[in-house]
Amino acid sequence: MNKKIIEGRGKFISFEGPEGSGKTTQARRLITRLEENGLEVVYTREPGGTPTGEAIREILQHDKTGDEISPKAEVLLFAASRAQLVSHVILPALERGAWVVCDRFADSTTAYQGYGRGFEVEQMIAINQFAIGNAVPDKTILLDLDPNNGFKRVAQRLLKNSDTLDRIESEARSFHERVRNGYIELAGKWPERFRIIDASRDEDTVFEDIRRIVRDEFGI
Ligand code: T5A
């Protein structure tokens, strides 16, 4: 299919939300829809999305060295992965007019390391700004879900793949509650950018809301 290249900068959509809220599932559905409309779409995820970022992801999630990652090092590793992703993938894509769909982005650090771990929120926002410059998403879709519900979904997925919870997933339920509430606060801080979706409903219903948002915002 011929890729339709839009004049000027492409559009940047990020998916955010607690564990198991359906970000990957919905991001993939959105990409299919955008591609059906002839758009070039770059899908990426955080942490990761570049060889350096994927190496950082491995350290952050599985910490196989046995060298416990300090909370400050954790913040900076996420930021390093993000800076690499912005410079090597996101900005080049946007500059050539492609759309970028990112499975987690800077708001994850504010939610998890800020609200979750307890670092000062404004400090997390400043670190994010340093890492991303002007690569701010045009729209952030927040899939809001009670962590108890999210972890039931994650448990089913782990069972299917014979996998186990990673380092951050294993944090206490109260941590994940703070993350969820933090996201809601962030959505209130940037109402133009954020759209909150009730992710407790079935996949098709959630996707209908996402389709409507993209149609209303971008005419696609
Ligand atoms: N992190 C990340 C930070 O602490 N700081 C940061 O700055 C960044 C970037 C990333 C971890 O790193 C942390 C957050 C995370 O702990 P990850 O593996 O990328 O790790 O974790 P998640 O992004 O949370 O991925 P998950 O797979 O857990 O969640 P998703 O992507 O939201 O959910 P998805 O789509 O994979 O779906 C999960 C399961 O639910 C089913 C799916 O089929 C799947 O089995 N499902 C539904 N079931 C019922 N109803 C629906 N509507 C459903 N939608 C999906």
C-alpha cells in the first residue's frame, strides 16, 4: 500500500495507564486502523524501542546482575532510554510526517517514579523535559483501570506464557494505587493533551472510544 505522508510534522500518540490496562492491545488496534487509512505509523514502547533502550529495559525489569538498582538510578535509566528513543526513532519519524504510537512515554516516569516511588513530581517532569525536548505527545490516551482488575488480567497472561511478575510489577498494591491516582492528577494538569478512558470495559468498547477521540482530534 502507498504510504500517505502528511505535510509537515506527523502526529504523536502515547498510551498510558496502570499494569494490564490494555495499552499494548489498544495501541495495536489503533495502528491497524491508521494504516488502513494509508498512514505510515511507527509503533514503539518504553522502556525500549532502540537497541540501547531494550538493553536498559532488561536491566530495569529483571536486574539479573543482583546489583539492586537505586531509586534515582531507576529514574535516570528510564530517562536515558527515552532520550535515545526520541532522538533515534520518534523525532526522525515525526519529521518525515509519520505517525508515532508509543506504548508508555514520559508520563510513566511521573506516575511510577513520582507518585509511586515518592520523588517530587515537578522534578520528574523536569527530567522528562530534559530527555524529550519538544517531543511532547499530541494526545495521550490514559487507560484507567483499578490495579486489582489489571493484575487479574496480567496474571492470566503470565499463566499463558509461563512467565512471572517483573521487578516493578511486584511492587505492593498501594504503590500501584498511587500510580493510578497519579495518572488521574496528571490528566487534570494537562486536560488538552490527556483523554481518560474507562479500561474496565471489553476491548471493542474501549477501542470505540479511542477511535472517536482520534476522529474528533485528527479527522482520521
Ligand atoms: N515503568 C515504565 C516505569 O516505572 N517508569 C517509566 O518511565 C516507564 C516507561 C513496563 C514497566 O515499567 C514501568 C511500568 C511497568 O511496570 P511493561 O511490560 O511494558 O513494563 O508493562 P506494561 O506496559 O504495564 O504492560 P502490560 O502488558 O502489563 O499492560 P498493557 O499493555 O496495558 O496490557 P495488554 O494490552 O498487554 O493486556 C494485558 C492482558 O489483558 C488482556 C490482554 O489480552 C492481555 O492478556 N486485555 C483485556 N482483558 C479484558 N478486557 C479488556 N478490555 C482487555 N484489554 C486487554
